[in-house]
Amino acid sequence: MTTKQMWGFLLIILLNIAFLSVANSDEFPDYYSPENTLKFADFLYEQGDFLRAVGEYQRYLFYKPRENEIIRYRIALCYRLGGKTEQAIQIFQTFLQESPDSKFASSAYYQIGVSYFLMEQFDKSVKYLDASLPRITDVRYHAESQQLIGLSYLKQKQWLEAEKIFNALQKSEVLGVREKASVYSKYALQGAKLPTRSPFLAGFFSSIVPGTGRIYTGRFGDALNSLLTVGLTGWQAYDGFRRDGLSSVKGWGFGTLSGIFYVGNIYGSVISARVYNRHIAEEFLATLFIELPY
């Protein structure tokens, strides 16, 4: 046996002795015990690794099925915080069906409303929370749910409805909600005063002089294009009829084109006003900071 082989043999013996001493020690940790699994799941949750935490909570639930209420709630919350809002809604709904009197029920109702809100299904969020308010008994989540209804109205640009809710919430006994309601109420008031363009007026202006409806909505390039296309085709139609009378092919061809461009000019002006209003509202709402609590 060479010297190198002898040293390798001794190293293997020492490693085996070390492993056996650790294995026989009472302090050797059982990483897969239910308690350590739960600790690891909680650690992942606190670190914001929500979807990995789901797997660990499910593993713990397998070992401790009697503790399923709090763990199932936490699993649903992890899905919501992890961006899997559809799965979160399904699990929260199942949770409420199986544990309607749970101490987490009020929060579960609220979290379903939040999930719809995050999916930008604002109308669903309003309808669900409005129907669930009588069952949300926790004072904080009841106030948070009302506030979320107001925020959903804001997102739908229903300024007056939002302002009514936030004005009422300024008397809430929940301090955080009361403070935010004051800010959101001002947003609703400002939203109602945003500069807008009337689609009716935009269409009316363009029906008199093609392109003027686009000028009204600030689309000067489109206004010039509308004026030129309607004007030039109209002039060509006039020139054709002037030369050949009512039998003019040129007159009827360009007249038809001019009529199409004229109607399109009116319709485009109406749409332009709507786009203008939507753009102004979206720019305004982009400055709104929304913090949704757990």
C-alpha cells in the first residue's frame, strides 16, 4: 500500500467515526419534523418567498391535520401575496365554506375582495365586498373592506361614489383607515374636477368643419389629416360633377370616398374625446399610492 493510499484510508475511517458520533448524538436535528417544517415555512413567509412557503405549509398540514384552519388560511394568503390570485380566491372560498365561524373569516372575505381588486376586476370587488360586509365582524377588516370598495370606485372613475365612502370613513374608529380616507377623499374630489372633453361636442364640431373635433381634443395632426382627406376628395367630386354632370364616374367615386371620410372624421372625433378623458384619468390615478394590508 502506497503512502497516498494509506492516508486516504485513514481519512475515510476518521469521517466515518465523525458521522457515527453525530448520528448517535441526542442533538442531531430532525429537519423534517413537523415543528421544523413549520418553522421553515414561517421563515419563508417572513422572507417573502410565499410560493415556496405554500409547499412547506402543505407538508406540515399532512402531519398536523387538526391544525388545518390557521394553516389553510396561511396557504391562501401566500397564494394571494405570491401573485396567484385566482388560486387564492378558490382556497379562501373553500376555507369560508368549511370554517364560516373562524376567527380568520373576516380577513378571508377581505382578501377575496383584494384578489379581485388586484386582478383589476373592480366591479366584482365592489359587489363581493358589499354583499359580504354584514359577515365581516372584525372592526378593522370591516373598515378596510369599505375602503377597498371606495378604491374600486376610484379605479372605475366613479368619483362621487368614492367620495361618499371616504367621507364616511373619516369618522372610522380605525386610525389607519381614517387617515387614508382623508387622502383618498381629496383624490376623489380632484378626480371629479379633471379637465374632460365632451364626445358630443367633438363630433358636432367635426360635423361642421372636418378636423375641428380633433383640434378640440388636442390631436392637431389628425385634425389636419381629416381636413385634407375630406376636403380634397370633396373637391375632386365637385370637379367631376361640374365637368360631366350627374353621370360623372369621378364625381360619384370621389363623392363616396368623401362621404366615408366625413363620417369617419366625426366618429374619430368622438373616440378621440373618449381617449382623451381616459388618458387624463389614468395619468391622475397613476399618482395614487395604494397600500393593501394583509
